[in-house]
Amino acid sequence: MTNCRNLTSLVLYGNPLNGTLPSLIGNLSTAFQYLTLYESNIKGSIPIEIGNLSSLTSLNLKNNELTGTIPITVGKLLELQYLSLQNNKLEGQIPLELCHLETLAFLFLKSNKLMGSIPACFGNLSSLRTLSLASNRFSSSIQTTLWRLRDILHVNLSVNSLSGSLSSDIGNLKVITELDLSSNQLTGDIPITIEGLRELQLLSLANNRFQGPIPQSIGAMLSLESVNFSNNSLSGVIPKSLESLLYLKYLNLSFNSLEGEIPSGGLFVELSIQSFMGNEEFCGPWRMQLPPCNSRKSNRTGAQLVEYNNRRCICIGIDEDLKLSNVLLDEDLIAHVSDFGIAKLLGEGDSVRQTMTLATIGYMAPEFGSEGIVSIKGDIYSYGILLMETFT
């Protein structure tokens, strides 16, 4: 084949070649542009002579059994626009020589055994549109230079060991449509500047160590279709601004430390409890088997008292045993009566009632308690005692 001086393309993908790439591949035509040998059961290493194909614009060797390292001579392919080596068994680090490929638009290296850090010089590849480095062994932090790629569309760094926090410079990726940083060891808050990613459709930060709240500004990312923040340490409430994301089809906030009310508009109408399970304390719609957001702790008698009032009965409810131990504080430090165990109802026109069940001595008005009389004045007396105890 090295005698074919006008050969510009070799496409043999999907064949059981069961061999290696010979070093003579570097002797193919100087006009050679396309080499497509994916899914061909090719073994061995990538020969360094591949760097001789100076006119090569597309190199696709994905889904083979290639081993060894990425040869530094790939950096000599200055016309290269498409490079796919994914789903092989390549090891070592990404050679810095790849940063010489100023026309490179698509780089697929996922599902190998590559390690080390992501080269900071990738931030100089202004032609890059897709960067896929998922399922490798990359460590260290994500270089802030990566967020210089203002025209990049797809970034997938998932399933590695990347650490550190996300830079606020991430907001520079104005046209990106897919960002997957899941299954790493990233920490810190989700930057507020993420709202700058107005064209983003898929966002996954799942299985990291992110903390802090979900930014309210995420509601400005109107193109979002899929959001996965599961398995982090996010806290606070779910921003109601998420209700305005009309294209959102998938949302997973499970296994965080979120709390409060689950919004009821937009996509939330169709979501199940699976999207929110494993959080601290949610309230929301009955269909999710969550407590209503205005519910308070009470015993069965108290529930019956509320039910009786909800039937539009014109009556007065008397707690009859108002004291400090029957008052609980919620997360906003608002006090609520929690025990209606001996509560009584007075019908329309009634002001007092006789009873055999008496309140706690010291909290009930003596003139009523001694006669077994129930009256709203008794609750007023108890409330005064409760205030005195609280202040002192």
C-alpha cells in the first residue's frame, strides 16, 4: 500500500484484522488524510512513525486493543482535526505535544488507563469543540485554563479522580451544550457564574463532594434538559427558579442534605420521590408520600381537633394544658403547640364546660382547675405562666 502514492483515505473499520499497526504506516502517501480502523481488534502500540502522515486530518482507532502510550509524534500531525483513541488500553500521560494541534476540533480519549493531570495547555486549543476524557485515571484539579475554551460544545471528564473546586471562570463557556463532571472528588460550592452557560442542555455533577446551596441563578439556564446533582453534600432548599426551566426533562437531587419544600410547578409536577430520596427533611405533595409543608407534630387527639375544625364547625378549641414541654420550635425558631391530649371544643355560644380531666398543676388557673371548668381564660392564664418561664 505504500506504493499507492495518491492514496488519501483508508477505511477498514469493523473487520477482524486481529493484527498490529506496522511501522510502515508512516510511509503512506504524503497526501493521506483519513485513517479509519476502529473496531478492528487491532493490538499492540501506536507506531511513532504515524507522525509522518503530515496531511492527516482524521485518525480514528477507537474500540480496539491498543496498549502502550500515546506517541509524542502525534503532535506533528498539524492538520489533524479529529482524533479518537477511546475504548483502548492506553496508559501513561497525555503528551503535551498534543497542544501543538491548533486545528484539532474533536478529541476522544475516554475509557483508557491514562493518568496524571489534564494538560493546562489544552486551554490554547481554541478550535476544540469536543473534549472527552471520561473513565480514565486523571487526578489533580481541573486546570482553570480549560475554561478559556469559549467555543467548546461538549466536555466530559466523568469517572476520574479529579479534585479541588470549580473555578468561577466556568462561566466563560458561553456556547457549551454538555458538561459532565460526575464521579470525581470535586469539592466546594457550585459557582454562581454557572448561570453563564445559557446554551447548556446536559449538566451532571453527580457523585462528587460539592457543598453549599444550589444557586438560584440556575433558573436562568433556560436550555437545560437534564440535571444530575445526586450523591453530593448540597444543602439548603431547592430553588423555585427551577420551575421556569421549560425544557427540563430529567432532574436528580437524591442523596444530599437538602431540605424544605419541593416546588410544585414545571417539571416537578411529574417527578417521583426517586429524584429526592436520601435528603434530610423534605415536605411536599401527598403523591410523593411526603408530609405537607404546613404540618406540625401532634397526637391523635390534636389531629381530630384540626379535622373537626376543618368541617366548618363554629367552635372554639381549648388546649387546656399549655406549658413549655408542650411547645416545640421548628427550624425557623417559630413556636408551635404540639400536644392536644386533653384539648376540648366549645360549641357555638358556649363559654365554659365541665371536665374530669385537669391540666398540670401550676399551669392551670386555680379558680377553674378546682372546679373542673374549661374556658379560654384558662389558656390565657397558662400562656402567661409560659411567658414568665420563657423570659426568666
